[in-house]
Amino acid sequence: MVNDQMVNEAIAERDMARTKELTVEDRLKILYELQQVDTKIDNLRTLAGELPQEVKDMADEVEGLKTRLSNIENEIKECETQISDHRVRSENANASISRYKEQQNSVRNNREFDNLNKEIEYQELEIEASQRKIKHYSAELEARLADKAKTTKDIEERTVDLNQKRSELDQILAETKTETEALILRAGELEKKVDERLLAAFKRIRKNAHNGLAVVKVERDSCGGCHAKIPAQRQLDIRTRKKIIVCEFCGRILVDPDM
């Protein structure tokens, strides 16, 4: 562990020494090449266009439909349970009516007969209420079954579309994988040659720039990024490559056309 630490420290010191040895012109050349490499990486990733987001959105939609299908299936089970329960209630009420009617044949007085008659009427109301519930939940069941069929069909169709989009994306990524990996490796090598503060500034400018350009050439006396006019004296300073100069308007690092 101690030896590894010493080796790492030695490598770090060597890299720092190399960085200090670099002239401003060397640093500008490294930054300009790094910009070109990063731009190529951006362009390769752009080939996929909106596909990654489309794939994500479609995958989310399929998951949403699956959740909806699960909820519908739970509602179907609830409807079936309610229908079954009310059928049992109706059957029990019919059995009670038959029993009460038999008992009416052996009552001893009118009061017992009337009480049994009230029980029969109550059970008839129970049957009527159960029949209404059965009708209601049967209609709900029919609607939920229709929803299930439609949602299932939607899932199948969206899944086909999703698989097609994924296939397109995978093909594009496979075609550009080798080149992208090589460019990323080269970018990493170049970044090691740039001191941390300058690299941080480069990355910050790239992040804020709409086109990802942090280093641009002076073209037709103007900034290659925002096209603002560059004064003649400032252009002369840029051509001497003695110091790092940024555009006063967009903040991009400026290099001369012959870089």
C-alpha cells in the first residue's frame, strides 16, 4: 500500500512538472484538440437524436399501462366477489322465505303469522336489493372487462413499438461504440495534460455554451462562437499565442485561424 502511494505521488508530481513545462501555445493546442475530440463525441451521440428519450418515454408508458391493467384486474375481482356475495344473499333469502312460509302453516295465532309475514317481506326486500347490486356490478364487470381488453391490446402495440425503437437505438450505439470509446480515451489523455483550473474553466464554458464549443477560432475578425467583432489589437494578441484570451461577449477561449 505504501509503495503504491509513493508511485501515485511520483506520477502526480511528474504530471504536474509536465504541465508546468507547457507553454501557453502548447496549452491552447491541447485545448483546441480536446475541443475537436469532444465535438466529435457530441456529434456521435447526436446520431441517436431523440431516440434515447423516446425509448424512455415509451418504456414509462408501457409500465403505466401495466399498472393500469393490474388495477383493472383488481377491480374485476372485486366485481366478481360482489356478484357472488349478493347471489349467495339472494339464495339465502329465498331459502328463508320458503322456511317462513312453511312455518306459517303451523302458527297458533295471527300475531305469529304476521311476524312471519314481515320476515318474508324483509327477505323479499333483501332479494330485490341483491338483484340491483348484481345488476350494478355486472355492468361494472362488463365495462372493466372491456377496459382490460383495450389496455392489453395497447400494451401489446406499445411493446412492439418500444422493441423497434430499442433495436434502432442499440444498432446506432453499436455502430458508434468503437469510435466513441476511442475518442473518450483520447479526451482523457488530453485532459491529463491540462492543469485543473484551466480544465475546469474549459468544462464550465462547454456546459454553458449551447453548441458545446468552449474553444473557437477567430473567423473574419469575429468570435467563432458568438460572432462578435474582435478588435485588431486583441487579434494580434491572439496570434502571438502568449496568453489565453477569451471573448468579452460569450467567454469562449479564442485561438487564431492557423491553430
